[in-house]
Amino acid sequence: MPYFASQVNDRSWVISTVMASPTRVTVRARSAVGRVLAERDVTLQWIRVGGSQQCGVPSEAEPVELNIRPTG
């Protein structure tokens, strides 16, 4: 499934999908060298925020928090 990620600020990202509303996702944060810093499996609850019942888009899910512990 194609997706697009955009950084909002130092702590937040927005991830958009094209014509899909997955029920479950795995969110991972990786270091610059590709090491997994944190990972979480999430069940998403989608809410329609525009459009109509017939088209079903656009929709949003609640924010997902991923706690990343600093390495040192």
C-alpha cells in the first residue's frame, strides 16, 4: 500500500495513504543507520472528516504515539 510521510515538527509526522484505510499498522522509528529504535503495532479507528457516506473519504485516525528512548 503506498503511503506518504511528512514531518510536522521535531516530534510529529503525518502519514497519508492513497485510497486505503488499513485497520492495523506497524509504526517503526529508525535511526539514521537503519536500526529500529521503537516499534508498535496499532489498530486504527477511522473517522470520516469530509466527503460523503458514499465516497467514504477523507478520513482520519487518532494520533499514534511512539516513545523513543535516547541511545547513548
